[in-house]
Amino acid sequence: MIITTTENIPGKKIVKILGLVRGNTIRARHLGRDIGAFFRGMIGGEIVEYTKMLAESREQALDRMVKEAEDLGANAVVMARFSTSSMMQGAAELLVYGTAVILEDE
């Protein structure tokens, strides 16, 4: 599965547009991670607990979008974008969306 933020892929042509596909996840902060983040924030540097949580969230959302695209018969998703929003205090949604297509070699 090709996933790209661009509309076109060199050497490929879109032969069919299958429609919008998306994947999302909603994550809440974790007390254990918050404690580690608090201390890391006091001394400075990357808050690795949150970096790891966001990386896991991105992968889960991507996996869900790819599954939806595969279910439609797509072999690529073009114009992929990420979006985040706050759902409630301490919880956020990560959404990825794009257009499922069928590509062929030019």
C-alpha cells in the first residue's frame, strides 16, 4: 500500500478513485506517564512518554485507514493528512484521512 501526501506519484497513474478513507484513535493521558512527564518537564528535554504515545497513536490511526482502503480494493491512498483535536481534558483524537485510489504503472 502506497500512502502519500501528494496528489500524484511519479511513474503511476490513478485509474480509479474509490473515495475518502480515514482512521482515528482517541487517547487519554496516563497517570504513570504524567508523573514521568512532570519530572522531565522540570529538568527540560524531550518528554519521551508523550512522544511514544503519539507515535503509537499515529501508527494505529494509519493502520485503520489502510484497512479501510484495502477493504475498498485500493492499492494507494493519496493526499493523506493528519489532524488532532481535544476531546476532553486529558484526551485527544488523532485522525488521518486521504483518498483511496487504484494506481497502475504509466
